[in-house]
Amino acid sequence: MKVETFALGPLLTNSYLVHHGTLAAVFDVGGDPAPMVEFLRRNDLAVTHIFLTHLHCDHLYGVAELARVTGAPVFASGADRYLMDEELGRGGFMGLPLVKMFEFADALPGESVMAGRPCRILATPGHSPGGLSVFFPQDGVVFVGDLLFSRSVGRTDFPGGDHETLVSAVREKIFILPDDTVVYPGHGPATTVGAEKRHNPFFSEFA
């Protein structure tokens, strides 16, 4: 499986397009999805899922358009659905633009298949109540949204955030994965589980 990264939207949100054979899946769409659409067309890829790690507006600006163009279903946690009625989700928060609304189905933790590859949806709240991560065991990658960053963790001062919940989610759901698992965060560079266990200052007990 290959991973393409597109930094989109006003906060340069990492928007990921994974593909294997003729199938693709997208994780978060932070802005105009035109570069993603062009990549899909150029490589003749069909999108099986548009998956949202959480429903903060900076991860959502291109979702409606990408869903319209590709016809792919959108999935997110029902625990974050309420955010679409608040500025943090629908836009307007901190002067950010409004989000074009879209429909989505509730994603539940457990085994799944995206882009033809087996994966595991993990409940990883803390940055938002319904935060989700997706681990592809055969490919050694996990998409974590704003849960965990290189040498840092996601903000928990937004409504619905909780620092202890976030730290527990990282310890119990992400740090149990193999150390060489590549971590793809919502902002900034990719890292690995092992590197964060050794060097992330929020988890000094693993160093």
C-alpha cells in the first residue's frame, strides 16, 4: 500500500490518500481536494472510503466536494456528530471559513477493509470525544489525526477535549503497536511508534 500526503486548507492539514492496486481510501480532507482528484484520475483509482479521524473543521473543508466527485461514502465517529452544530466543526471557529456540509455514516471501532486492505479502527478520544485512528497491520501504518504528533500530542483545550483521556488513548491503543509502525498525524511530519515512545516528552515513562 502506498501513502500520498496532501497538505490542504487554511491550517495545512495532512490529508492522506492511500492506494493499493486500483483502490484508494482518503483520510481527512482539509481543503480543496483538487490535487487529490487529479491524482485519482491520473492513476485511475476508485475511492472506497473517505474516513474522518475527527470532526474539527480544519479536517473537513474538502469532504463534501471529494464525496461529490468520487461518489465515495464518508465515515466518522457518531460521538463527534454534535460538533457539526458548533463552530469547532462547522467552521467559523477562530475566524476559519465555514464547512460545506456533508452526510456521513457512523464508523465503529473494530476490523474493517479500506482500499482493499485489512485495517483496524481504533477509538482514540481525547483531542475530540469521537477521535478515531486507523491501523493497517499488513502495511505497518496508522493514521491518528490530531491525537499524536512528532514529539507532541494534540490540543485538549478545545471543547470536548481531555488531556488524560488523550494520553491514555495513546498509551493503550497506539503504543501497543509495533515500534516500526509509521504514524501519520494530522499536522507535521510522520514519525514512528518507537520514536514517540523514546522521545515524546509527554510519555517519558517509555524512554
